[in-house]
Amino acid sequence: MFSVLFPGQGSQSVGMIKDLYDNFRYIKDLFIQADDELNLPLSKIIFDGPIELLNQTENTQPAIFLASYSIFKVIKNETSFEIDNAKYFAGHSLGEYSALACSNAITFTDTIRLLKIRGNAMQNAVPKNEGGMIAILGESIEKIYEIIEHNKDKFKCFVANDNSIGQIVVSGKIIDLDKLIIELKKLNIKNVKLAVSAPFHCALMNSATEVMNRELNNTNLKTPNNEIVSNVTAKPIKDPKEIKNLLIKQIEKPVRWRESIINMINNGNQKFIEIGPGKVLSGLVKRIDRNVELIQVNNIGDLKNL
């Protein structure tokens, strides 16, 4: 039994999947289609940068989806590996949209349009440089919740990602995160400020939730071919109505990635295939369970690993 994982923000790089674009006409057509749908030279941003432009959330989200979807198509068209037979599809944050598109629950054009809107709404939910995120290393999720609750009168911070054992991401306003960092320092808990310009997956994203509620309710979702593991519940779902509701909630709820992986493993999954730029998710899975098999596919050379 195997499952497919799709990465989220932070996996992007200038020039990603250029070899697929150069070698397969239908991938070039997808890029043209994306540029036309968004009325934006996304292809040029992906291949030429600058990285600062690619890192803008409204560009990053459709760009990572386009890369992941392209790799998925190449696997289907150029290999004999039956990727559609995966037990689960799971994606980290925006990667859940990649999972849904690759499982035929939503069209390519609807997905890339939604992610452009989602990225823009999330970026603008909090004034620039007012919000941020920090990664907390080597501590349990329970301990982080305890620290946040104990200090709720001093600062307001939110668990945004439970990524793996010993890696938790917290969101908040910069002024509050700085106060949290002081508390973490007292407890000798390691933390790193992340290079993001907004506090994702927390209550500060409320205006983005309103935008995505409207957009998703005007978008047609079908039953996916595969079970989709929800970021919000860490459990598999297939009902389109439930998927839509959870995608709306996903904007403000923490990404329960560690629990998602553990649940898949406990249900008999022993192999994960990461489809998309980078190897971030494979690194997180390895920290959760070193015994599972991991395969990454993000270029032509990786196809042979399948």
C-alpha cells in the first residue's frame, strides 16, 4: 500500500521542473494554460524569478500546484507506475488542492484560479510586516499549547502547523511572537523565525476565510478518485461537501500533518511518494517514522525510482 504526498509553501525554487517543461509538450501547454487563466506570466516567474517574486504568496501557491500537477501528469503518461492506485492522497496546506486536482475532484483551471485568490487573500489578511511565524524545535505539541495557554494574558499566538515530532510552527503578530520567543528562551526551547510575511493557519486569517468561503461555494467539486486526508481532521474524506467545508476551515485551523502521517501508517501504509518541488515532506515523514519507504519525484531522473 502506498500514498501520495503533495508539498506546500516553502518548497518552491526558481527553475523548478524546467526539465519537464523542456521535454514534454503537454507540460508546456499546462504552463501556457496557467498563464492565460491567471493573466500573469507565472511561467516566467517560475523559471526566471527573481526568488522574491516567486516567494510572494499569491504567486507561490499556484506555482507549487502547477509544478506538482505537472509531475503527476508525467508519471501517468511516461511510466507504467499506477499512481492512481494510491490508497491516500494528502497535501500540506495548499498541497491539499494539488491532491484534489490530481484525484479529479476539481479541474486544473479551477484549482490554479482558487490558489491565486487564496494566496492573495492570505497575504492581505494582515498588514505587511505585522504578522509572522516561528518554528519551534525539539518540543512536544502539548508543551507548546501549554505555554501559549499559560501566557494568554501576555500575548496571543496560535499553533499553525504540527509538522512532525519536534517541529511545530506557531503564528501570530510579530509583537506577540517576540514575547513568545522570550518565554521559549527562558525554557531553553529552540526556535527559528520563518521567512514568511503573514501568520498563516490561525484566527488572524479570518478575512481570507470569508473570501475562500465565497469562492469555494461557487466552485464545482466532485468525489475524488482517492481518499483525501484532510489537514483539519487528519482523517480521510471523499464527500465533496465535507471537503469543501474543511478547505474553508483549513485557512484558520492548524495543519495536522504529523497526525495525518501517523493515521496513514496505522492504516497499513508503508510507502510514501512525494510529488512536487523539493523534499520537505519526506524529511518530515522520516522524523515521524524512519521505517517507511520514501520516494521523491521532482525531475525526469526521479522517474526511474518508481
